Amino acid sequence: MKKLAMLTLSGFLYAACAHAAPPTGGYIVESSPDMPGFTRIVVSKDKTGYSGYVTSRWYGDLPMKDIYIEGDSLSFHLFNGNMRVPEYPIRITPAKDGGVRMEGRIWDSSFDLSAYPGDAAQLKALDFPLEHLPPHRVVKGVYHAKTPPMGWSSWNKFADTIDDRTVREIADAMVSSGLRDAGYVYVNIDDGWQGERDANGVLQPNAKFPDMKALADYVHARGLKLGLYSSPGPKSCAGYAGSYGHIAQDAKTYAAWSVDYLKYDLCSGEAFYHTRDKVYATYQQMGEALAATGRPILYSLCEYGRFDVGSWGRDVGGSLWRTTGDIEDSYASMAKIGFDKNGIPNHTGLVNGVSGFNDPDMLEIGNGGMSFDEYKTHMSLWAMMTAPLILGNDVRTMTPQTLSLLTNKEIIAVDQDRLGAQGLPAIKDATSEVWTKKLADGSVAVGVFNRADQAAVIHIDWTRLGLMPAAIRDLWAHADLGLDQASALSLPAHGAAMLRVRSAG
Ligand code: GLA
């Protein structure tokens, strides 16, 4: 009986709404911490029916397709090119005060956003100016690092909670801990420092960074260098202002603040630059803009290894280029990148007289998600790969064990070796790998990795490595090893050994 009454009621309500129609017009989406950062909704109706688009702060105007009307609600999918963005339909319904409500779900996040009617000028203000891409050139005059850059970055530990005070404390700790003297000189602020643009379009830092020039001076006074982060798109990955439409202007701003390093992260630029040609051109734009400032600003490309970036990264001015998506603080993530996603070795080192380095992402050592032995493997692999060593931990509070992993001079020497060759696995089986890397003095670094979940003894077949050891050094232990000792290495689960071998003859 009760069920019947409810059915009748919903039938009545449906009938009552049947004459209602979905709202049309332009609406500005109220800013909200919710994913996915929509800014504008425009719905129109003509004799062919409803159409419209939603502006995403990352991807620009995304058209509504598969429109479905029920009463006063309008459901649709958004498309980015041929790609349907949310798997589930998004729904717009009228809200009080003449606004609309937009509900939906993207990946694992549901959103329920309010939007209010905007006039033409307000809606127009949400447009992005168009960037015109230059013809391809090889960028001249950008500073190139001769060895893989070493330093610290805020992202892995602090994400966008980073602030001026923490950066200063980190700079102090880099000095007092001995990290600076071990070679870690860059202090890089990753995503989350950007504020709004002023009336002239000049980007300001946000409230957490009251005076960027003063911060740079503070960092420089300690014998360190300051790095910043931006994106070729309108928004950074974390949703802050990107350099789209302001590339040369932003480069000048960095130089005026005395910035020494820029990480340039594709992010929302994906929407505009989705071919190799376009990604090259936009990275070239910033490379040329940095060169034009006359300041030696080291240029770090972050486009996740797309379009064979190692083959052109140095041509657009890059000293390093990411070969992978983001690392996480787990053995699985680190091992996947370190063993398998380290870029094409020939791209690292000196090519046509210009140095550059594959970048398998920043270090997680000291962040707590891996064991001591796993972090030792992390450091060993990155040194064997000739990878940039950008620390990602809180160096103010690290343990002596962490510091010992980061400052072992003999391991750092392998990473920074002036030959700049990238190490490679020479022998692999199901649970172990032995890597070799040629060093400038004619010796060879040998990295021995136990990938098993339990301890193992790993036997080294020197002949297969092409080596006839005359002298063997255990780099982690700072000890010379006899041939027998070095030929059967006991390694803990997920552990590593690093040797430096001088061959006879
Ligand atoms: C991307 C990059 C990361 C980090 C974040 C910041 O995910 O790959 O290294 O810079 O953006 O938002």
C-alpha cells in the first residue's frame, strides 16, 4: 500500500516536472577545492536542441556530447578531443537564485558544484589567450649542467603545503647537515608557490611566499641555489597558475628574483600540446625565454618521458628530462622506475658537445615508505643511472642512517662521474640484476641488486661482465674486497651492493 502511494507520488512529481526545461545561459562555477576544477558552463538551445560546453581550468572548453534531457535536468558527457573525460554522465539542474548545480564523478572523485549566472564580460574573462608556437629551433645560450644536478625539492614530502619558512629552514639544514658540501646545492620549490598575476600579467607568489627575491637571497647567502616550478599550460598539476600566455614574462620574473633552476611540468599543457612537434615547440619557447634573460637558469623538463624526450630534450635547452610518471615512496614504485623506466642510456651524458640527463624522478629516501635496504637500492640505482639526485625528504629531521645514504662520497662519485655514461643491467635473472657503468678513470662501477623478498647470495660472473678484477672496492662499506668475497655477495631482501672494479690489463 505504502509502496503504491510512493509510486503514485513520484509519478505525479515526474508529470509536474515534465514541462520544465533545463536551464540555458552562461554560468561561472564557484571555486571549490573539489576536483576537477571547472570554471564556466555555457548551455544553449536552438531548434536542433541543446548544446554547450564546460570550461576546465586544465583543458579549456570541453564540449557537451550525448546530451540527455529529463525534466529540467540536462545530462551529458564531456569530450577532450576524442576522449570522453568522465566515464559517468554529468548532470546540470537549476538551482535557486537563477544558478545551476552541476553534479558528476570523474575517476574516483564525485563533485557537486554551484554556478551562478555570469555576464558576457565575466565569462569572456575566463578565456585563455592563444599561444602561437614558434618553428623548431635548437635553443642556444641556456645553461647546461655538466653532471646530473644535485639538490632538494619540496614536492615529495611537502606537496603544495610548502612555504617560505620551511624553505629557509631546509636551506639551513642543507648546510648544517653537510648535504650542501656533499654536492646538493639546489633548493627547489615545486608546485604551490604561485599566486595571481597582477594587472600587467606579472605572476606574484602566493601568500606563503611573501618575498621571493628575499628568499633567493637567503638561499644564495648559504652557498645554495634556488629553483622554481611552472607549466606550459594555463594551470600547474596542482591547479596553480601556469605560464600559458606569459612565457617570456615569467622567465623574466624568475631572473629578476635570481632564480637558478626551473622545472617545467606539462600538466594542463597536455590539452594544447599533444603531439611531439607541439611539445617540442612549447618547451623550446621556455628554453629561449630562459636564454634571453641572460641568467644561467638550469632547465628541467617534466613531460613524463613522452615523445622520446631524451632525443630532443637538450635541443630545447634541457639539462634533464623526466623519463617516467611520478615516483611514490614504495619499493614497488621505486623499483618499477629504477629497474625499468630509466630512459634510453645513449641520451644521457654528452651528445654533440652538450650534456643532459635522463631523470627517473626525485628521491624518496628518508620519507618512511621503504626499509633502509630498499632506500640503499634506490640510491644505488640512481647513481648507476647517472640520475639527477634531487632529495625529497625533510632534511631538517632526517635520521643519521638517512644522511649516511645520501652523503656516501664514493656512491655520489659514481653518479657524478665526469664520463656521464648511464649504467645498464649486464646480467639479469628472475630475482637479481647486476649492472655495470663505465667510469672516467677506466674503472667500472658494478651494482648488484637482490630483487627477491628474502635474503640471497648473489654470485658474480666476472667473465660475463667482461671484467678481470685487479682491485675491488665496496663503495657502501668504504672497504677493499678480495675476489672471493666480492664474487658471492650476501644481500638482504630488496638489497644492493655497489662495487668499483679496476680490471687487470
Ligand atoms: C607532477 C610532477 C611532480 C610534481 C607535481 C606537482 O605530478 O610529475 O613531480 O611536480 O606535478 O603538482
